[in-house]
Amino acid sequence: MVRRLLTSAAILLLFSAALGWAIRLPRLKRIASSIGVLLQLSGAPVPASSATLSEHELEELNSMPPQQQAERLLERTINHYAGAGDELARRLESWSGKIHSTPELEHLTDTAYFSSDLRVRAAALELWLVRDGIRKTPQQVDDLILEAAATTERRYFRLSTLGILGNRGVEPEKVLQTLTYYAHDPTGPARAAAINGLGLLGTEGTIPVLLDIFRHDSSSDLRERAACNLADSGMLSRDLRQKAVPELIAFLQDPELDQTTRKWVLQALREITQQNLPDNPSAWLSWYSSRPER
């Protein structure tokens, strides 16, 4: 009898607790919904501040050593603070020989280089040049070309640095010619270095070279690297990437194209055009032919 009473009491308590939760649940949902709205977890971005370098912050920057100045201004540039990129550019020369590689700087420059904003990517390039003591002069380009030809040691660094210098306006045609030469080198490491340099250079002339590597290189790894630099990596603008689209569609129409490369072509097309069309080449050809801007 006692056991039955205890069991009944336990059931009653459980029922009461469940009823209490059922009564409170709508209220809890309203609170959670309200918090979600307040935090803006979805929808358009909501500014949290003016996102402008204040006079106070500029004063603080002036009291910092160059390394901290560079890291702070790059962080602000990544977060699109008005005036941060201009301030960073203004101080670059004064940082020469005074900043070096640190985990924080490498993290920030890597983050900047994968930004969707080319201006932020360019800030990473400028800081890499300062970090490595690279002068933005034609003589520096010539020196790097000679060093890359003389030894395979640090060739990846030298060809990549050539791409950066060309992007920043130093002998871009000479840089393109040099990188194109190494893009046809018999050794894979030299071609890999050239692909990275071409991505960093980011001029219209790099597109046919990258397309040729993507279509014909014997290494699947290097073909994929070329595809990435055409689609989203490197310093090509989105408008320039569009110029690769006709050739990429032509690749799809090749019946001898292997399945892996076909997958990369489709991925590149979708990333460049922001179109989610079927894998069928005719769908892509029809879309491209009917674009209003043609």
C-alpha cells in the first residue's frame, strides 16, 4: 500500500513538473526569439560602431612600436575601418626593417589574403614585402629573376615575390614573362612556384597561362592549383575572372576531359559566375550565350 502511494506521488510530481514546463515554454520561446532579434544572428549586418579610426586610436598607434602598429592597422583594415588602409599605406616605408614574422602577423596576413576585398588582400601583399625587406624597384625584380635562375633554393619564395612586385606595379610585364617561362618548366616545384606567382600577379595576362596549366599540365595537383587561382584565390578581380568563363565552358565540351578535372571546371564556373547550373555543358553554353551583357 505504501509503495503504491509513493508511486502515485512520484507520477503526480512528474505530471506537475511537465505541466509547469508546458506553461512556461511559450514564454521561453518568446525570450529566445527576442534575444535572437537583438543579437542579429541572421539577416543583414548591423553596425556596432562607426568603424572609423578615431583620433584617440591614432594617438595610441603613434605610441606603439612598428610591429604593433602594423598588426593593429592590418586588423582594422580586415574589419573595414574607414581610413585604416590609407593609414597602413602611409606608414609602410617607416616600418622597413622594423617588423618581422610573428604568429600574430602571419595569422593576420593570411586572413587578409583570403578576404573577399582585393584592397584587403593588397594590404597583406604590402606587409609581406616590408616583412621580407623587399624593395619595390625594377632592380629588385632583376635580382630575383637572376637568383631564381641561378639556384632552385628558395625559388618558390622568389617567384612568389616577383608576383607580388608585379601586382604592386613594378615591372608587371617582365614578371609575367618570367612566370610564364617557369610555368612550362619540366620540374613540378618550379611550375608550382610559377602558379603561385601568377595568382599573386593577378593581371589579365595571367589568365591564359593559368588556363593552359589547368587544361594540360601533367600534374593533377598543379591543375587544381591553377583552377583555384582562376576561381577565387590570388589577386584577380572578379571582373577579370569572368574572362576565363568561355574557355572553361569549352573545357566542359571536351569528351576526353577526365572526371576530376571536369569537377574542378564546374566548381570554378560556379564560383566565378555565382550560377548553380547543371553539369550539362549545353546548359552553361546556353546561359553564357543569352547573357544580356553579351
